[in-house]
Amino acid sequence: MKLWKLNSRDLGIDLGTANVLVSINKKGIVYREPSVVAIKRDTEEVIAFGNEAKEMLGRTPDAISVVRPLKDGVIADFTATKLMLRAIIDKVTKQFKLLKPRVVVGVPSGITEVEERAVQEAVISSGAREVYLIEEPMAAAIGSHLNIEEPTGNMIVDIGGGTTEVAVISLGGIVNSSSIRIAGDEMTEDIINYAKRYLNLVIGEVTAEEIKNEIGCAAPFMTELRMLVGGRDLRTRTSSKKRNYFFRSRTCNKRVN
């Protein structure tokens, strides 16, 4: 069975470190939100997930845990991943009146057998009927409408939140691949460290993500950009109002996400 020819009642899930995407055949992407879940510590009840949970980061009492259950493209917290997936699948299946679906999940090409089993068990326990795993570079090639059956090498570079996947695909399979656990999260961390080192300013992950998305640039520099950023001033130990802090970035044709 071709994984990319499943019927319209089946789901495709990109279980990313930064974001979770859910797609339904012939409908496209129906869910795209951050990989964050808020859980009551005592009852393991899901309070929020996705965008709503991300807004709660660093702002909850001890009774509520807000976590990113995935790290470097694989499951770091099994229970939190299971609860988050169950909430997402319930939302999607109810919205589109789907029965218990089969699910295709994209995984890093360098994933281990133990990590594969963790993904399968998490998805099955979240309400899926069957689970199929597909390597992310292959999924990216199919989504890009490349003719993967041709005897021609095509290189795929997929930069995610936790991993960067590089693969050469030919004759319907991956000829060679590498999964590097350096990606968007490291870029975000570099922005946090830059602000602390050069601006004496402590900023959070959400602020750093905003900077990356607004003025991050992956192409040759053209025009300088500035961005208003607020945080905690290390010199005065107080919260600073938004000032025109200068992050050395310039406009380009393609931005880093």
C-alpha cells in the first residue's frame, strides 16, 4: 500500500519539535499549532494545547505543567505527547466527523527503533486505528511533487525545529540520509544568548521566536532591519520597556521559520 494514497478519512501528522501539523487527504492542512501542552499535575487532565498552551508558558501555578513534549524531533515526554496527540486527534476527528482514523506520522531519518516504537504507541493510545511511519525527507519530497520513482537523485533539506534532515532520494527510496539535531531551536537559543551578551537583556523563548520570524534572514544581506524588543535589563535587574534594540538582520527573499 502506498502511504501517500490513503483515503480521505486518514490523517497525516508532522510531529515536530516546534509545531504539530495535521493533514487530511483532499482537505490539506487542518491543524497547525505549537507542540505545547498544559496539563494538571495531579489528574493529568489537559488544560490547553497548541497556541493557547504556548501563551501560558512561564505563567502558570505549580499545579499546572506547561511542557514541550518533543525534543530533537523525537518524544522526550511520553505521557505529555500522548495526552497532546489525543486532544489534537479528538479535535480534528470531531470537526471533520471522522471515524477512528489511520495515521501516517513523519519521523526523522535517524530515529532509533526504540524511538519509533514510542511514536507508534503514543499515536495508537491517542485514538488511531493504525499507525504508519514515514521518514520526513521522503514526506517532504512527496509533498513537493517530486517524481521520486525516477532514477535521478534529488536532494531534500528539511530544516525543522529540532532536527535538520538531509537526504538523497531516487527510485522511490532514500539512497543516503543524515539527521542533524541542530535546527530552528538552536537559532532561537542563539538569539536569546545574543540579547544577553550584547544587549544585557534577558528575553524569553516566545520573544526570540518573534525576532527570528520577523527579521530572521537566510539569504545574502540587503537592508538592515530593527525591531522593538522588551525584556529584563541585567544592569538594573528590572523589566525594561520596549526599546528599539538593534538585531543585525536584513531583508531577504526567504525567511527562517
